[in-house]
Amino acid sequence: MEVREVPLADGLVISCQLSGDPDSPAMVLLHALGEQAATWDEVAARFATRFRIVALDLRGHGANTWPGMYSFT
């Protein structure tokens, strides 16, 4: 698995985990609220034999930079 950080225009960073053959069809995995890309590790390992897996940390989650405070309201 490879972890890649993608810089955004506002100076923040989005982190993603990549696995599988880059030439395979892509499968994007998005986690639920309060989770992170690593939530998909077991699933990604199983699908990486057939797909290029891209598991994203959504903004303000996991290894991403945080743009400020978040709340449920």
C-alpha cells in the first residue's frame, strides 16, 4: 500500500491510500462519518488483486489537515 498526499488550493492536504495494479480498473472507497481510509484496509487487500484501490480520507478525517473546527450542527 502507498500513502499519497494531494495538496489543495487552500493549502490543505487530502490523504489517500493506494493499492493494486495502477493499470487495473479503479475502485474508490469512502469511509463513514468519523472514520478514516484505514477503515477499508481489509476490504482493500481483498480487492487489490483485481482493482486499483483508492481509499480516501475525507476532509477533516484521518491523515488530512484540518481546516478548523467541525461539529454535527
